[in-house]
Amino acid sequence: MTSPVPPGVPATYTDDQKHADMQVLHSMGYAQELERRMSRFSNFAISFSIICILSGGINSLAQATSGAGGAAIGIGWPLGCAVSAVFAIAMAQIASAYPTAGGLYHWGSILGNRFIGWLTAWFNLLGLVTVLGAINVGTYYFFYGAFGPALGMSDTIGTRIGFLVVITALQAVINHVGIGLTAKLTDFSGSLILATSVVLALTFLACAPSWDVARLFTFHNYSGAAGGNVWPEMSTGWAFLLGLLLPIYTITGYDASAHTSEETRDAASAVPKGMVSSVLWSSIAGYIVLCSFVLMIPDMDAAAAQGWNVFFWAMDTQVPALWRDILYAAIFVAQFLCGMATVTSVSRMIFAFSRDGGLPASKTLASVHPRFRTPVPAIWTGAILSVLFVWGTSLVSFGETSAYAIVVSCTVIFLFFSFAIPIVAGLLAYGGAKWPKMGPWNIGRGPFMLAGILSILAMVLIFVLGVQPPNDNALYITLGFLVVSGLVWFLFERRRFMGPPIGAEIAKRQAAIRAAESAVGETR
């Protein structure tokens, strides 16, 4: 399936347009090192691929079905998606003004100060590394549940880590060889997710014993043993609120549009539109698929008791074997491409932060391969760190709590904190000396302020939900990170880390860029 050129975007990338994109980047003190090969659709597709409702929406289903039942989908999904949407809208407004790789880090630094940018970078980096690990762990469990019995697989730490090493390495290799191949695969991934979602929804509805729409708005309390101990015993209200983690975790990753700004054509317009539209279409498609799934379930009590196995139980019970395996294959490919797109996102964050000296071995991590025009050391560093993270959590005992659930909670907290920090800085800087010129995508002061304030309130909700039992260890992990960050900043980084270029430093870098470009021109 080919993707049409979106309205308003030229089919060719002219020299004038290329020059305009480079000038925006030069105005922030950076040279055009990465290759601009991504169209507006590609920028949308990379966020849409990371959100991937066929990944988080399926692998984390039990958080809803073993919580408040059908209402956790029928009512909870749109509420959780609205939480993600306010973040996306506020971030899109900032992204239009500052379209750089590793966007959130730059926003925090420019709109706040060096420390705010540094803290944002570390929260975002940890969130991206952990989400890559969570996505690929979820892909492993999906593959094991779908094909493991037929292949004679056994679920051991060795099998799990071996699987992760193989698929993460493949994802890194694809990213290594150029943004052109990555963009083509994410374009395909976006189309695959939409097509598979439609087919899944139709399959669920066709295989449903009846269309009992009322169950989508009926609350049950499946906490404790009734829900396979996914959640401990709690009230129905708390079970419903904790079920919001399903859409909030699934509808994330849209910051990838910002991270690939320097590889996107007409980034100041394409990036914010890519962020918002990826959240919108993922929310709609996810709602249709999951509501259809709930309608297919023959018995809600029996489904809740399956816990984390609910998706495979329902598919085995209701869907013919051959057709089920075809759907499993499509979902697995979508999940693999979701991880591939996440490698792109985390590598651009590492590249951008290292470009300003924010990480150990920054000079190496900020280097770009002369042939492939990709940040190769950053790509492999992000991939390796995600595997090491999963391996480390596999060795730690969390009692009866799923390590996957802990990883998901930490991921949600880290990522949304990295979203919230620059949004708060933007609220304080909007229209002032630090943010004097708005980008071409401008929703206006009032709507931005509203989205920003709602994002702050949503962040409080996310943090409270993310540290509730059985994921209360996420609280200690987050607090520990904050303490360590504070010590590292005041003992080491406060004097060393200068942050992105500001003021006179921008002029200095612009002069160096012009000199380098002139030298290249003279040698031709």
C-alpha cells in the first residue's frame, strides 16, 4: 500500500524548501547533519507506529478487563486518550517553534534553564530506554503466547533475553543503514496498523456471540482473585482509575515526531501535525478495536479470571485457528516495527543530548555516519541499554507483581514527566523574551494555556496511578532517580554542562557552520 502525499505538501523537496528548513536549524545554532528524508506522512507514521495500538493496546489489556471490566474500555479508553491528547497539543505548539532532534530537551533548556533541560533529557532518555524494553518484552510475550506452544518454546530468562537480543539487533540494523529505509518501514507500519485494526474489529464483531453493547458501560469489580490477581483487592472506583493506565501507556511515544524533526521536511508544520494526528487516529482506531474485542468475549467473568492471558484466551475460544494465526502474524510484525521506530526515537534523543555534551562519551555518541547519515553510536547504545534494562529487571524479584507491570509504570511516569517539565516552562515563557516567536502551527495563547494546565493536572493523576499497588515499587524507583539526579547535577554537571547554544553561542556556532559550508563548497 502506498501513502499519498498529504494535501499542501509538495511531491518534491525543492532547494528553497531545503534551505528554509536548514535556516530554521541554523537559527538555533545547529548544522544539518542528519538527512531530511521524511515526509509529513512519515513523521506522522513514526509516532503512530510507536503508539501502536496493536502493541500496548493488546499486551496490557488485562489492566482493564481484570479491573473494572467492560466499562474500563467503553468509558476508560476515551478518558485516558484525552489525557494523552492534552499533552500532545501542548507539546505540538512548542515543537512548531523549536523543531530540533531531541526536542523536549531543547524546549526545557531554551524555555527554562540548563538544569530544567538536563532533567528533562534524563527523564525522557530513561523513559525511551524503558519503553523500548517494555515494547520488546511485550512483543516477546505476544510471540510466546501466539506461537510458543507450536514451536515448543519454554519461557525462561535465557529464552526471553535471547529473543530480545535478536529483535532489538534487527531493529538497530535497520536504523543503522539510513532514515530512508526506516521511513519506508514506518510508512508501511502505519498502513499495516490501520488495515489490521479494521480486520481485527470486523473479525471480533463477526465472531461475537452477541453484540451486548451495554457491557461497554457496565462496571464490575474484578480486582483480586476474580481478575487473576492482576490488581490487588480494591474498590471498583480505584480499579477503574488504574485501568486508565492501559490507554495512557498505549497512547504515548508521539514525541518521536519531535525527535525526528531534523530529518523531516517542513518540520515546523509537519511535526506538530504529526504529533496531534497520531494521537487522534490511534485513539479512534484503538477504541473501535478494543470495544469490538469486549463484545466478542463470551463471558466477562471468565475473561477477567484469565488475567494477562485474556487476549489469547478470547482468540482461541472465538476465532478459527487459521485466520487467528494470520492475524497473529500481522500483529507481531506491527509490534516489531513499533520497536524499530522506538529505536529511532531513543537514538535521536541520545544524539541531540550528546551534541551538547550531556552524556559520557558525548563526542562519539553525537557522531553521524558519513555514508548512512545516521547517528550510529547512539542507535546501538540505545538498543544495548534497553536489553540490559530488561535483563536487570528479570533478575530482580518484585514478589507477585509482574516485572512487565513495573516497567510499564516506570515508563509512563518517566515519559510524562519529561513531557510535563517543558510544558510548564512553556507556560511561563509563552509570549516573552524566551519564546518571542511562535511557529507556523499556532493554536493561540488561550488554547495552549488550557492544554498546558490540563497537562499539569493530568501529570498528578498519572503519578498517583503509576505508584499504586501492586506497582508501588515505581515510587521508590522514581524518587531514587530524583535523588541521584540532584546529587549528580550539584556535584558534577552544574559547572560542566552548558546546555544547547543560547545567545552569543548561537552566533558563534552559526559562524562555524558558514565556514564549514564554505570550505565544502571550495573543495567541490
